[in-house]
Amino acid sequence: MRRTQLAWAAALTVIGACMLAPASAMRGTGHALLLLGGLLAVAFIVAIGREARRHQRLAATISRLARPATLDGRAVGLVPGLEAALVAGLRRPRIYCADDLPARLDADELRAVILHEQHHQLERAPAKLVLVGALAPVLDRLEAGRAWLERERARIEIAADAYALASGASRPALASALVKLSSSARLSAAPGFASAADLRVRALLGEATGIEGDGSARRVAGALLLVVSCLVLYLW
């Protein structure tokens, strides 16, 4: 909340200072800002396209290796060599599981995993991860950026845990499955059950994770958009 308040205060200060300054002294600045904004937008779109292609290649590879099956009454693809479970595909997300997953988990744990992945499927989590991944090359250079990326990925997984619990999975079964699978290899391009294990365990234990109700990133982005829009209109 404090970061959001500071962002909005800074936004209003910048807008006020700009409006007090003589427009003639800043002629053409609006054009430059608009050009810069356009270049950044194009770069982001290109990054999204790159991440989308990366994910689609992964989904196509997994799909070729998968054989259809039904686990806990839901259609999945069983993939030899896959360590846990994940959802892949942008247009039609599909659940993929390790072919030995039923042998490694009991019935309650398996149901918890499938319900978790079903939320990823319903909410199109792969598309959300594509958007997050598009920002990674820039944000990974900053400690705060890396922390934000981790929080956003954890938010996706914790929401899926909450859905599984609300759909009938037990907290002990979900936690037990997470512990068993948390050492599995992870694919950052797809939402998988073993991701963000530390924050998810804390959430399952009822401890604060630092991301509860945290919409500050969106509000800060809104403040920045407001600043740029006002500056462009004023300085044009």
C-alpha cells in the first residue's frame, strides 16, 4: 500500500510540475514521449511473441510424447520422463502428468494435484506466464524485478491451490503432494505443480506470504500510464 501511495503521489507531482512549466519551453516533448512509448510497446509485443512461440514449442513436444489417459475423472496426457504435472497450450490448455504419478501419490494427493492443474487449465495460466515471461529479460537484471517475477508466479500457483481446496481437496493432501513433488525439475514456460513451493507451503500453513491482496504492481502501472498520458496531451 505504501508503494502505491508513493507512486500516485509522484504521478500527481510530475503532472503538476509539468502543467506549471511553460509549454513553449517543452515543445515537442510530447512527440518524444509518444515515440518512446510506442517503441516500448513494440518491444513488449515482440517479447510476448517470443515467449508464446517458446511455450508453443514446449507444448507441441510434450503433446507428441503424451498418451491420453484419465486421472480422477479428468482427461490428461501421460508423459514419460515428466517429473510432476503441468498445463501447456495457449489456445486449448491441456493437463500433462508424469506417467508414474499415480504410483507416487495416493488417491487424495493425486486428486489435489489434478484439481490444482485444472485451475491452471480453466484460467489459462500458460497465457499469464507468457506475459510475465515477456518481462523477465528486463526485470531479471534487478533484484526487485526478480522478486516481483517470483511473486507473480507464486500468485498463480497459490490461486490454483485455493481452487483445489475449495473443490474438495484436503490441505494435508495438497501439502503432502507438494512436498513429494517439490524437488521435481521445473519448466518456467509452463505452470507446473512443483512451482513456487516455498511460498505455497507458507500459504497452506496460513502464514503470510507477502502477496496477499497485493495489487500494487497494477496500481503503480496505472499511475505511470496516467503520467505519460497527461504529459503527452499537455506537451503535444
